[in-house]
Amino acid sequence: MGDRDGNLNRPGTTSGKAFRGRSDALVSVANRLRSPMYVSDRALLPEDVTVNTIEALLRIPSLASGRTEEQLVASFLGEDGLVTDPDFLPGISSLFPDPNQPPAAAPPDVTWRRVSGTLYFPTGKTPRLLQGLLDSGSFLGALAAVAACRGGELLLDLIVSDEAAAHGAYTFQFFKHGCWQQVVVDNYLPCVSGQERLAFACSAVVGELWPSLLEKAYAKIHGSYYALSGGSVTEALVDLTGGVGLKVRTDAPPYWHHPAAAAAAASGGQHQGGGGGGGAAAAAREAQVWSDLQSWLAARSIVACVAKRKRPARNRFRPDAVSPDPDGPSPVPTPAPPDYPVDPASPAAAAGEEISGEEGPHGLLYGQVYSVLECRAVTDALRLVRLHCPWSQGLWMGPWAQGSPEWQHPSVAPCLDSFRASWEDEATFWMPLRDFAAFFNRLHVCRMFPPTWHQLTLHCGWQGPSAGGPYHTLPPETQAHYGAAAAVALPPGAGPTDAAAAAPAAAAAGGRPGSPSRMGGPGVGAGSGGSYGFGTIGALGPSFGSSTASLSPQAGTGAAASASSMSAGGGGGGGGSMSSTWCCNPQFRLTVRKGCEVLVCLAQQDPTVAARAHVAKRLRKKAVGMQILRVPLDSLGRRWEVRPGELVASLPACAGREVVAAFRAAPDFAYVVVPHAGRAGEEGAFILRSLSSSPLEVEQLPAPLCLVVGGQWSGYLAGGGRHCPSWGSNPQYMISCGHRAQVVASLTRLDLKYAIMKAPRDPALDLDLVLAHPDQGPDGPGRRTAVRDGDIVAAASSVYGSGGNGVYGSGGGGGVYGNSSSSQQQLGPGGMLLQQQLGQLQLGGQG
């Protein structure tokens, strides 16, 4: 607890020499209160310790040696004149994450052999790939999409050097952890034992090496070949290009329940109805898909598409089977139509497993990655999409395929010459928009930025008290049930009224947890790298996004309550509470020189690199989210709460590797970005990227001062609530500051916070926190025996069992939050008196 008699070297604080200038006043106040005195300290560790820790977390183990191509040749050249990479040896350790436990699908015997050939053949056509024995379709599909885009220009950017090809050494680069990482590999490749063929990826062009060597380099950066099994197309696109990724589910009703889609469908989309959903719904979805494809391709984005289908659940025909939707009807056994898959959004397919590699209608393949090259409106009633199929099979053999009779239609004759050049590429085909929208239900988009754009990348992390967690703390049952938050797009400066008015529209559009919502203009504010199940989804066109505000699906007033309470600085509706540690998260101040579009990308450490194996999103333990606030330009300090009209974008915690927010920034305001982890106290590193079409500045705001004080109630110290006569017996603490400061005080019951079983509510366990002016006695400020309303500066209370924990967000009740928003005043030796009833006290502030 520390000494009371003038010793300023308290536990957990720095040396008292820095505070000698005001030591007499502080000691005087402490002696009057007959209580220990504490001096606040910074919430973050020393800067050098923090930097070293963050860089260690973001360091890729397989690249730790930092060997260049020249160093590899100089140090590890064999007698045969060829090098062997010591960081990725040709052996079982480079194949599997755990060499002692190979996967069940691993080939029985693999041998490593030197390969020779030409790195890249400029054929002028889109590439064809052979996948091999490894299920790396996501990476290879993304690689083929990159190679097919812009005439192979982006593919050549991945090749850093092949000057040492004669010695078997090549250098490639990938965008990892916010920067380009160079990877050096040798030409040892795994082959099928007893056969003259490669075991994994290779090019359909004999003697071309780039697919095999790029796959090996990508496997090296992740620790093993089988780390590429599964994977995410969106994450792979970002790693290959350094762009911003987006995943869209087109079979989710919120995607195509959009005013623009409905208007387009009413004006000219009815002719396309009938496929995959039929009627107006299919027409609306087709209209939205067409609009998005045009915007994405016009912006030179990379667009990949996948068809996901789910097998029927095994227990579907059991009489005691539980419905996937507790509030909906029981699923009815319905056979899939012969031409198109069962809609994965329907209850009949919600509990099944995804099918991959099976043949679909007219030769297409489920689960395989195709890339979209262009789209053309031939006539008002005919819209065609050109796709690239990098696989040996899976070409479209339906209407408008190469050689089909539809090309002989008189309406196509005037523009037939413009299609002839595309027919020379055997790996591409045209198909109607109706069939495209009906079959492909996952779109993976990677937006690329021109050299004129500005980008700033910061490596930072949550450590100690700076791991403040999300703004709202939801009860455990809410977090487990929802896992995501529906969102609506709000204009900048929208307040609680706007959010409440937008909630019925979100509900009417079919918004549900875990699915994207199309509620505003084309915009984005969601988690990328695997799923955009949080926030709004929009076109990555010239205007990437509109401002978004997150609405958490809670009980009571639902989504509107959450957005309204966040804007107002209050607790979440229906059992959620506002976290008192959110303000301790790292905060960054962003300004621009002129009005422009700004994208803020928050990425966490790639879990696949640390695990040396692909980690499915549902199994990832960490999540990231952020809030972006618009503040006056002359506001230079931290934000302690979200005030009405400040919220520009709010992204709930998402287990994806990256979350993205886009908004229109004005030079007359500053913007505060607050990244947070999924839970308070969850430490880790993160990467913050800011991109804009105009020059921008980003600076990290100073960490707050933080002090944690422990106490207990026993005997006469348990004074009860503020209306009890014995209230003055509760522990009291004097808060003193040298100048005007913002102070945040929070109170937590540790026995409730760490309780394994939550007991029924006991009114005696309700918490109360009061920040009041001290009594002025003959000897100066001192304890209060009672409190009047006029003496209270700030107060907060919490009913045990009604909501989440207010300090560490562990759920289960017992947290209260008091924010002295009106205490922007001089706090000297006679400052503020803080009274607590039950719990542990945490103080935070900044001068």
C-alpha cells in the first residue's frame, strides 16, 4: 500500500524525484485523509521495451535470419554449384506444421528434387495451373487472379530477383504485417515418390517455374507447405498485392436488399429473374452484383469468385433434430434443384458442410476460385461476364460459352468482333449475368491504389493497461450468440436520433448477426481477410466507402440502442455496459490537408505464421475492432468517451485478420482512431494502415496516466449506498491534479469478476461510485460524512447481474463507470473526493 509519511516511491510508480515540486501538498492531503497516497504513472511500458516487444511479435520466424540472395550463395553454395536454404530445408519439417503428426491427407512418400527451367514465360494469355496433392486452392486461385490481372504486371512485382537462378536461388516478396517481406528460396521442390512430377502446384506450361517457386516462398513465410491448406482467398490477395481486401456474400439478403438494387431491378432487371432465387429477389441480387462488378473493375480492383454449397445436415431427417434457427421453422427435407445449389442462406442448408471440388451446372466447380476479368452489357436485356478458370477443368459449357449457338444471334452481330480476341484464350469464358449471380455466392475483392495515393503504416500493440478492450462490454451469452454486429450506414455527425431511425430499416432488410448489411450508399466498414460479417459492405469503386456506425444486436431497443448509447457515451442497451478501460487503448490522431477519401485498416498478427498451420476464423482466439471519431481540429488530447455526433465509424471486434473502415475526411476536423482487441486485458501487436488520396498526418497520442487502488469493506468500512446514514464510512480517496485534467474512475468487484459461477442478484452487492467535492474543514479538505446532489461532480451505479463488467469486460456484472466530463477544472490539493461502495478502484487521467 505504500507509506503515508512523505515517501513518494510507491509500488508501481516511477521515482519520486519527478514529483518533488508538489510533494508537500500531496503529502499534506494524504495525512489529512489518514490514507495511503499514490502517484499516477504512465499506462504504457517504457518506449524501448514496447517497441522491442511489438517487433518481436510481428517478426516472421522463418525470415529471422534476414539472409539475402547474395549471402545465401556466398555461405551455402554446395559442391554442385547450387545452394540449399538452411531456413527451409528439403525435409519433412518444411512439409507439415508438426513433423511428428502429419495430416491424415498427407501423401505417403515425398522426395525433394532440384528443378530447372524458366521462371516466367510471357505468353500473353491467362495462366493455367495444376494444384497437385495439397489443398492450396485458395492461395493458387488468388495467385492466378493476380497473374491474370493487368497483363501479368502484378505477378512480375512479386519477383524481386532471379540473378542467382544459375545457383538455384530466387527472391520473391509478399505483403505481410503491413510491409513487403522478401523471401529467398532454393529450387528444391517436393515431388511424388517414384514419379516424374511435382507433388504440389505447378504451371500447365512445361518448364515454367513461377507457380511452384512462389508457392514454396509463401509456404516458407508461413512455416510449412500444409499451412497453405485451406486458407482465405481475401487474405491471400492482400498478401500478394498489398491492397485492401473485401469479402462479400451475395446470397445473404442484406446484400441485395438495397434501394439502388431494388430500383435497378424494377427498371431493367426483371428479364434476368429465375436463376438461383427467382422473381424479384433474383433480379435485385443480379442488379446489385452487376453494379458492384462495374464499380470494382472500373477501379482496377482484383475480383475473384467462389461458389460455396453445403451438404444436407446428417440429422435433418431425425424427428428430434434441432432447427438451426431457434426462432424459425424446422428445416424441411428439400432436394437441391438439378441445375443450381441450395441457397446457403436458407434453413435447409444452414447446418450442412461446405462442398468443394464437386461439379456444378454446365461444367463449373464448387469451391474453386475463378477471377472476373470484365463485364459487358451487349444489349439492354443481355449482360455478360468474362471469367478466368486457371484449372484443368471447370470451364463453363452453358449458354454463351465459346462455340455455343447463342453467338449466332443477330443482336450480337454488331459487336461480335470485340469478343473474338477473348476467344483465343482457352482459360477464359463468357457467361450470362443471371447464371453468374445464381451460382457464385462469394466475391473476394482486392482494391489496388495508384502511386499518387498516400499510405502510412504504424506498428503498435496493446500491453498492460493499454489493452483497454472494446467500447461496449456485452454479456457472455450475447457475445456467444451473436459473434458479430449488424450495422447501418450513417452520415458523418449522425447522432442517437439518426441511429434509432435507421434501426427499423436494418431490421426490414433482414440484417442478422454475422451477415453483411447494405443499408447506406456504397460503403465498407467491416472485417476483411476471411469474412465481412461486421458492418456494411460496399463497392470498392472510386468511392470506397461511406461512414458507418456499428449497431449491436442486443435486447430491448436492439441495434438502435447500442448506436445511440455509443454516440451519447452511455452503456449499451439490453445488458451491455460501457467499458471504463476503452479510453486506455492506443489512440491516433489523423488529419488531412484537403477533403479526400480515407481508408483505415487495422490488422492483427497473422495467426497462421505463429501456428505454422492455417487457423480457421472460427477457431481464432483474438479479434480486433476500432472506432473512428471526428473531433475539432484544435482538440489535441485523448478521447475518453464517444460524444454525440463524433462517431464516424465503429467496427465491432472481428476474428478476421483485418478490419477496414472508409470515410470522407475534411481538413476542418481531426479524426481519432481507437483500435481495440476483442476483450479488455488481451495483449498483442497490431498494424494500423492509413491510406488517402491527399497528404495526411497520423500521430499517436500520449498514453494516459493510470493508477489502480485496491481496497475492501469490512466492519465499519462497509457503509452502504449514498442514501444510507453510514455512507460516509466507506473508503474515500482524494484526487488531486496540478492543472485542469480529465479524470475517469471505475470500480470493480474482483470476487465477481473472477467468479466461475454467477450467483443470483443480491441487492447488497450493487455497486456505487461517487465523485464529489470534499468537505472543507478547519484543516482543509477532508472526508465527507454525507453527500448532497449539488456536491456530486459525477456518479455511476451498477446492478449486480445486469450487465458486463465495467473494467475488464469479463462479463457477469459488478462494474461501474464514472466519467467526470464536467470536471475540466483546476484540481489542486483541495481537488475531488471519490467515494466507493464495494470493489476495486481504477483511476485514469491525462493532464
